[in-house]
Amino acid sequence: GTDGARPRRVTQSFDEADQTTFEVEKLLNAAASGAREMAITRLTELREQHPDHPRVSRALGMLLFNEKRFEESCAALDDAIAADPLAFDLYF
């Protein structure tokens, strides 16, 4: 039996950080499919908009590293570490 209560509809809303994380994942997928420069350009824009979002800087740093753009990569990874100093995988 039921107690007469109607089930609540669960809606999921994304805050800005979640939307940014989702976009980062889409850009990483695009880069893996060959659109690396587009992904780097957009991640650079996102990094300017969200300098404290570690996933943005991390993704940008990794893509730049893979493109052998080491100086830019180090700067992005330094930002990722500053935003999330406990992300120990960034130190290797």
C-alpha cells in the first residue's frame, strides 16, 4: 500500500561548475577525435572565465603537453595545482 503521497519528481540542475566540467569532457572527446586546436582554443577561453576551476586548467595543460607546447602546458598545470593543491596526480 501507499500512504497517499505522490512521488516527487527529481530534477537535476547543473550549476556553473557542473556545466563547465561537462564542457571540458566534451572538449576532451573532441580533441581525441582530432579537433585538438579547437579544444585548446576553447579551453583557453574557459580558463580565462574560470581560473579557479582545476579541471579546465588540467585538461588544457594535458592537451598542450601532448602538442609539445611545454611552456604553456606548465603554466596551465601550475594553475590547476593552485586551484586544487591536493590533486596529487598533477605533481607527476
